[in-house]
Amino acid sequence: MAEADPAQLHDANEARKAEARGNLRKKLLGGIGGVVLLAGAVSGGWYVLVGSHRVTTDNAYVGADTAQVTPMVAGQVAQVLVRDTQQVKQGDVLIQLDDRDARIALAQAEADLAKAERQFGKTSATSTALAAQVQARGADVARANAQLVSAQADYEKARVDLDRRRALAPNGAVSGEELTSASTAFASAKANLELARAGVAQASATRGSAAGDLAANDALIRGTTVSGNPDVLAAQAKVNQAKLDLERTVIRAPIDGVVTRRSVQVGQRVAPGAQVMMIVPLAQMFVDANFKEGQLSRVKVGQEVTLTSDLYGSGVTYHGKVAGFSGGTGSSFALIPAQNATGNWIKVVQRLPVRVTLDPKELAEHPLRVGLSMDAEIHLN
């Protein structure tokens, strides 16, 4: 039997190897294609079943409606009873101001109130005295009228006597002395009549003045009591204000939370409205999640949201709800808003803050802090 040619054997081996490599390549390509198709099918199925019903973002941060602690009255700080990071309850004393000035002001206001109440009593008593004076002046008017009547009678008698004597004088029946006496008596009676009339006018004016004083005094107290008198009410209001100012020398926590940014020290003089610290309510946190504008077409208020924090990792999940949408995008409220009216304009996808409320029980178990990063996923209905 003839031996095979070595060259032919080599060529045959190379051909078999090339065929094997080609088959392997086909299998690999087929496998890769199958994997790609499977991955595409899985991805498509996940999007149809899950992804199309959710929108996510990692541009989310914890926020809270913090309470600013500001004094309502001016004063020197006597005590600071809290420190930064300390947890406080609503009503806990935070700062004690020096209250000596407030106590003096309260004592002065109470003294003014007592003075106003006594003044009302004095005014009431004055009305009684003025009423008596009016009655007395009325008696004076009556006496003056009686004197006027008497003077009128004397005047008429003197006039009649003078007329009679004047009529008899031409016949010599009346002496000149008698005529002179009658004339003098008539003049005196006339003067007394004028004096009596002036007395009546004076007595009437005096009674009118007394009546006016009585009316003016009555106007101050008519229809009022001590508690309803305007002067007493004004003094009482000052007392209430002084008491309130004294209470405000003790600064208390307005809400439950953690003290932060304390900027007040003992001995410092504070002014009304100056911020001395802040309180962050740990049990009332929320999340502002900044979603792209193209993600929000199906997002509605009330939808469920799941969140995770970088602080605790994926092992801790928070549950919340969409509470609302901001009135504008983040860039629109920037200090220097973008101006797109230029020739070289490039469209930038905008993000709209979505407010998400959190479960208080979960916050109590795993407290958060303002500004922490969150991952948010909204479950679309």
C-alpha cells in the first residue's frame, strides 16, 4: 500500500481545523446573538411590565420647614440652655433674657392702672358734687327771682308815689321836699330793680356753668363702669402688654426638633427679630425630587413613591406620596436665570422639583437630615 503524501495530509488537517474554527465562530456568533436577543426581550419585557410604570431620579434631597427662633423683645441674654444638635420638645426653654427691665415696666403699668381706676372713682364722686352744685345754683336762681319780684313791686310803688306827687305839686298840695324824696325813692327802686335783674342773670349763668360742668363730667363716666372706662381699658392694655413682654423674656421652642445654627451667647444683647438659632423638625421631613420634564407627563399628586437614602443605603426603604409640584423649574428661580434669546442656543433638559411627603414612623426609625441625597422612584398609576 502506497504511503500518503505528507503535504496532502497537512493540507487536509488545515482544512479540518479551518472548518472547526468556522463552526465554532458560527456557534459563538449564534450564542452572542441569542444572548443579545434574550437581553433585548428581557429589557423590553421589563420596560413593558415595570419600567413604563415608574420614573426615577437620583437628583433628590431632603428638606424641612425649619423654625427660626427669634426674640420678640430686646434684652441681654442671661442663660442659653441648649446647644447645637440637641433635641428639644415644643415649649422647652431655649434662652432666658434678663427680665428686670420687663418687671419694672410691668410694675409701672400696674400703677398706672390703679391710678386710672381711682381717677374713675374720683370722676364719679365729682358728678355727685356737681349735681349738688347745680341744685344749689337753682336755689340761687329762685332767690334771685324772688328778689326781682320784690324789687319790681318796690319800683312800681315808688313810681306810683312819684306820679301822684308830681300831679299834686302844681296845686301846692305837695311840698318840694316830699317831691324830692319821692323822686329819690323812685330812683333807688329803679336801681334795685336793675340790680335784681342782674342778680337773676348772674344766678342763671352760674347754674348753667354748673350744669355744663356736670354734663362734661357725666360724659366721661356715662354708660361705663370701672372695668369699661376707656382710660382704665387703656391702662389695662398696657398691663397686658407688659406681662406679655415679661413672658417673652423666656424664649421657648416653637416645635419639636433639633437645634442647629445657634449663634447666641450669654451676655449678648439681642434685638427683636434677630435670628439666634434654628430648629429642624426631624419628624416632618420631606423630599424635593428633581425630575426631568419628559418624565412628568404621567406623574400626579397622591402617587406612591419609594425612596432610598445614601445615608443608610438600599437596605432602608422609605415610602412617601407625591404632594405637589413646584411653581417653576430650578433654573427659573436661580439668582441669575438663563437667558436663551441668543444665536448660539442649545436646548437643556429642565428639571422640575416634585415635593414628596414621608412616613413619620419610618422617619422616627431612621432619622434624616436636611440636605441628604435620596433616590426617588414614583409608581405611575
